[in-house]
Amino acid sequence: MRQMSIPCVISGHLQKLGKKMDTRKVVVENWKNGVGERIEKKLQRTLEKIESVVQVQMYSHALGEYSVRLTNNRCLVVKLSMGTYSCKWWQV
């Protein structure tokens, strides 16, 4: 015989899932530039290798838009979600 009814099991599962989602939301809100710590470190290592990039700032997290400032004071707009860039030589 079952120890708990199906609705009780589902309710308990939904509560655990809700708590997990709330915890994750708080962690994501603390991210810089809209990416996690691991990706931030990868980006930093890549930027160090590319000497012409000075700064990367996020415009819109929802749209995946970033501003990339170069050493020659040019500013490029990168739209990751659409795969487009303001300088065409980056696009493949």
C-alpha cells in the first residue's frame, strides 16, 4: 500500500521545485553582465588575449545585446540572440 497519495507527492515536489527556482533566481540576479561566474572568467581570459577590446557592457539581457569598446575608441553593438554585429567583419 502507498504511504502518500499522488496529490501529496506532487504537491511536495512542486514545493521543492519552487524553492529551487527562487534560490536560482536570486543567484542569477547577482550576475554581472548577465552571465554566470564561470562564463565571466572565460570572457575575461578571452578579452585578455584580444588586446583591442577594452570593455564589454550589457545593454539588454533579454535581447542579448552588448556594447564592445575597442582600443581605438570605436564602440560596437553585438546582438548575440540574432547573431549580428555592427561591424560586418565579425560576422561569418
